[in-house]
Amino acid sequence: MWPRGGYPMEALEVSMDSEAKITPILIITCVLVATAGLMFGYDVGNSGGVTSMDDFLEKFFPSVFRRKLMYDNDNGSAYCLFNSETLQVFTSSLYLAGIIATFFASYTTRHLGRKLTMVVAGFFFISGVVLGAAAQNLGMLFTGRIFLGCGVGFANQAVPLFLSEVAPTKIRGGLNILFQLNVTVGILFANLVNYGAAKIHPWGWRLSLGSAGIPAFLLTIGALLVDDTPTSLVERGRIEEGKAVLKKLCGTDNIESELKEIMEATRVAQQVKRPFRELLQRHNRPPLVFAIFLQIFQQLTGINAILFYSPVLFISLGLGNDASLYSAVILGSVNVLSTLVSIYSVDRVGRRLLLLEAGVQMFISLVMITVVLHWHVIDNSEDLSHGTALFVVVMICTYIASFAWSWGPLGWLIPSETFQLETRSAGQSVTVCVNLLSTFSIAQASLSMLCHLQYGIFAFFSGWVVVMTVFVYFFLPETENVPIEEISEKVWKKHWFWKRFIDDDRIPKTSVTSA
């Protein structure tokens, strides 16, 4: 039936595909829910732009503002321009708050439903936007950022699960990546707003922070309009409501077998009283390893270090304030277009090929950037020539394109496909928590790394790209077009390394596969 992804109660998909249609209500529902990605993306893109605005720095981070004035007067280090622990905490506090919120969101998602969890996320987002845009001191600014982080924690827990539970198997990859597409659109929107707001003095930064209210409002309205998933409704005992929603999403009245499968899946999953403890069992080790390592590797590509601070990065490349924001808009556009490539290709060429190709492309791009900057050290006003700076921007765009059709969306998609039914909820919580913790760590360290490693920061991330590409080549099996309930039988059990962890008597047998 409607598959899956991050939560333990979805229906089994084989029989569903024979009856269900890709209905307008299904598409509308997915689009409305995926608007959460707009908010997440806006937060990612917004922080870098705001922290490069003079009015914002002068009000909240005066030491950074003075250092920036020194650089503008040809007397300062470009790489260490924005190296401030307080400034780094401002950016990374969102993700620390998200980590804590994830644990509460795991409870509300299961016991109160996916829909209500998304509504709560929307209200957190709106509160954070109001506090940030109206901030008069660091206390208000950081409180708003923490509220935004709580929204991220609740949204990232509920939205992927919602999309997973209503996505038909044949397009499950594309619909799952719809969330990531909205993230990239949110980043582009933030870059466009930042570009215009930077020219408005002295309140342009308030406009930049306040514009986050648009995606926050869209998420809240969307969450209020959609129905909860059939799986969530059945799980909470609202069987008739679940049946009615199932009919709307499937576009057919013939849903009795699918409803029975949901109810059976719910019964089986509820027998596991301690899903986190079950997650630590030997036979669950393969998906747990991927849930952890894919999220860590996703951040060690260096993407958020570049996207968070892309305006800062381009200032450090000697391109100036306007050019830096203009270049960030280019990066955002590349990000969106390349994510569309992933939506088109993920269910055609598979997950492994996209990751392997991207690994080669990212490595070459990062090495080329390192080599160029090695010969053009841009300290003490020694700016890059126009041609060299343009080449660096092209290489960064090439790098971002490869990330956007690989590690960006697939870092979320693959873990959601691989957990067994009874541990899928716990597995999603681990995935979100590790992702936010990794994002927090990179965000906290990025400006210090840029200051101390200078152009070597690109060499640092290129080394990790090699590691993760080798890991994918040897250890990641292909999950394209494999039904979720058959992952253990058709994927883990047949893999040269992971098969040793799978015990035949632990592989779930379903009525669908036996048929």
C-alpha cells in the first residue's frame, strides 16, 4: 500500500500499486506537506546572508563589524574575517535546539499524529520569525533562533514520515526528494531576499529574518489543510477516518485489503515495546550503520559549510558584498536545478550510481579549488583576479550540482528505505538526531576552520569525499524498486558483507510476499 519511509506503521506496497492511482489529492497533499522544506532551506540560506550585513553585525556582533571595517580598509585577514564564537553559536544554535526537539517530536508523531506535529512545527517557526525580526538584543535574537530550531526538529521528524507513508512504490524516490527540493528552493529564496535586503539600511536584516514568515505561514496552513496519514489514523485507533483518507489518496473504493495490511502492520509493530532497544539488535545493524554514517558523511561533504557561509566565503575570495550575495543566488539556482535532476533519475538509474558519480565530481571540484587558491592566497588585500575568481565560482557550482543530485536527497531517502517495520520510528529519530548533531558540529567549526585552514578547508572536505565514496562502493547495496518489507531478504541478505548480520528466522514474512 502506501509505503513507508521513516515510521513503523505503513501498509505493504505490492498490492497497492495494482489498484492505486497517482491522484491529484495525493500530489496536492505531498506538495503542501513538503513546504516544510522551504522553511528549513530558508534558515540555512538566510543565516549566511544576514551575518554578512553591516547593520546586523554592528548591532549584535560589534567585534566582527570592526574586523570587517579593518578588512575593508585593506588592513586585516580575509579568512579570519568572521571568526567569532558568538557568531558561530548564533548559526549553530538552531541545530542544537533541533536535536533536543527531535526527542519530543518522536513522541508527538507517534501518539498525536504526523499532522499535529507539523502544526506544532509551524507555530514554532512563526514564533521564531517574530522574535528574530523584532530582536533588540542578543537574548531575543538567540531565543528566536532556538524557536526556529524547535520547528526544524518537529518538521524533520514528521514530514519525511508523512511523505513516505503516502508515496506509491514506483515514484517513492521522487516524492521523498520533494522535501529536499523545497529545501533548495528555500535556500534560493533566502539568497534573493538577502541580496535585496543588504541594500536597505538600517533595517534590511529585519526584512531578511522576517521574510521567513512566508514559508512558516505556508507550512502551518498546509499542515492544517491536509488529512493525517491512514497509517497514523489507524495506529491511533481511528480506523474509519483512516479508511476514508485511504480512499481519497488511492482514488478507489477498493481499499479493504490495503486497510487490513495497515492494521496488521500496526499490530505487529506495536508488539515491539522498546523500539530503540530493538534497534541495537544484531540484525538491525546494517540499517543503523547507514542511518548514522550517511548523515555524518552528508555533512562532511562540506555542503553546509559552503551554503551557511556562502556570502562570507565569497567575501573571503575578495569579491565584495554585492558580488558575494549575487554569487550565492547563482549557487541557490544550481542547487534547485540539480535537485530536479535527482527527482528525475533516482528511480531510473538508482541510488548507488548517483552517489558514486557525485563522489568523483565533488572530489575533482574541491581539488581544483584547493590548487587555485594555493597559488592565489587572498590575504592582506591580495584579491583573486576576475578570471580566477570566476573559475572558483564555477568549480563551487559544479560541486554543489553533484551534491544536490546525490548526497543531499539520498542522505535522507536511503535510511528511510532500509529499517524494518518495527524499528522504523526509532530509526527515523536516530537519522534526524545524527543529521542535526553533525550539522551543528560543522556549523560551529566552519568559520574557525576557514580562518585556520584557509584554502585547506577544501582539501579537508575532499579527503572525506574520497572516504565516503569508497564506503558507498563497497558497502551500500542498491534499494531501487525493492519493496520496503523485502529489504532484508533482497538487499541485506544478498550483500557480501551485511548478510552475516541477517538471520533467516528474523526476516519478516508478509502476506504480500507469500502471495
